Amino acid sequence: MPEILVVDDSSTDRRIAGGLLERQGGWRVSYACDGQEALERLESDPPDLILTDLQMPEMNGLELVEAVRRQFPLIPVILMTAQGSERIAVEALESGAASYVPKHELSDDLVLVVDRVLAISGEQQTRRALLERMRSLQANFVLSNDPALLTTAVAYLQGLIQDMGLLGESERLRVGVALEEALLNASYHGNLEVDSKLREENHSAYYDLARERAGILPYSDRSIYVDVDLGEDRIRYVVRDEGPGFDPHLLPDPTDPINVDRPCGRGLLLMRTFMDLIDFNEDGNEVTMIKYVAARPVLAVAT
């Protein structure tokens, strides 16, 4: 039976919301008087859904949403909003709240909203339970040079890594940063042939030129090819562009203190630091990056 935790510093509002949920049947309802008490309950007996007021002492609804998202990302949070709390409600939704119900509409909408969110949450938890049992996944992408699409691809793959339980949060973030840097390098420096030295001289001119070339031939016809291999023992990305390439042996050492602050070395430094191995092909238009899932000795970087 799904459990719903109702969080509100007003005992009257707690009884109203809880009563509506209990009358529905099929749900177990528990209560907390503020966000801090709710978090303490989550540690010992996590519910399937949290219904919370926004304006509370100790820890308000926005702070609770942010804490739940960090510590219990699979538990959805629904807000109960009162007049005058619209701005905070928007912030809470942007921070990860699943939905909201105005307090003056609880009797009409609360049960319906809770039912919908529980259904979606159940599907997400089932999907994650399935992906945790996935032993490997291979995929191939052909991407344009649109930065938004590249960022979306990284977010999608990050979600798969998280759902498959391959890395901890910190390492997962670092792998995502390395992949995004490789994709942006393939786009800006590879397909669009925008020299990184221009960014050092004129930041705006660098991105203006990239946007211009993204819309004209031959640059606009070039794609980025991404091979993905997610397994129990390693994560492997191969990123290839259709640009003229470069001599990887001529790359400056990004770990040299002279180069650390230079924009043109930042992406390579992050890739080398966050992955266990990176290897460029001889043409300089393809990079292979590997991150080992199990603890292994750090390998030398191949160039």
C-alpha cells in the first residue's frame, strides 16, 4: 500500500489534506509538522510520496524539495500552495517538485494529482529497477552541431549510468563533464573549425563564428558520431567528427601550469583528469575515452 507523508505546520491543514487522502482508500497517510521532521522520518521510513506545504518554520517546502531531490531522488514531492506563495512555488518546481495543488482546490484536485504522480513515479522506479539489472548497453548516435542537442545527449547518457547503478554521483558527474567537453570539441574545433585561440583573444567572436558556420556549407553538413558502450566493468565513449582533424602529438600539455588557465586547454584537461584513459586516432578527429567502473589503477594517457 503506497504511503503518503503529509507535511504542514498547521494541524488543521494536515487533517484536511490527510482526510481527503485517507477517504480515497488504498493509501496509508503519515504526518510531519515541518520539513526537518519530514527528513528525519525519511531516514527511517521513506514514503512513496510527500505532500508538503510551502510556508513552514525550521525548513520550508522549497528547502524540503531541494533536500529530497539530493538525498531521495526517487520520492516525488507535491506542493500545497497558498495565496502569496506563487514565486516560491515556481522555485520549488524548478528545483524538482513533481506538481502542486492550491490549498483552496484541495477537495477538487488533490486526490487526482496524487494518483497521477504516484502512477508516474511507480513507472520510473520500475524502469530503474529494470535498468539496474541491465548488464551492458551499446548505442550509436549521429548528432548535429547544435549545443543544446549535445547537452541533451549527455543528460540522457548520465541518466542511464545512474539508473544502471554504474557509478557514484561524483564520478558520474565527472564522466558527464568529460563527455560534454569531447562533444563540444568535436563540434567547435572539429566540424566548425573554430580555432580555440580565437576564444582567448575574443570570447564573443569565437561563439559568433561558430553560430555562423553552423548555418553554412561545408560546416553545416558535418555530423558528430558517438559510440556508447556501458558495461559492468567500464564506460566507453568514442566521439568522431567530420572535420579535417589535427596532429594529436602537437597538443599542448594541459597539466603544465602555463596552460592551466588557457581556455583552449580546459576541455582536454578535464577529459584527461576525469577519465581513466583517452586516446586520439592518428587523424585527430576521433577520441576514445574509458572510465572503469570497478576500482583499478590509474592508467597512463595514450596520445
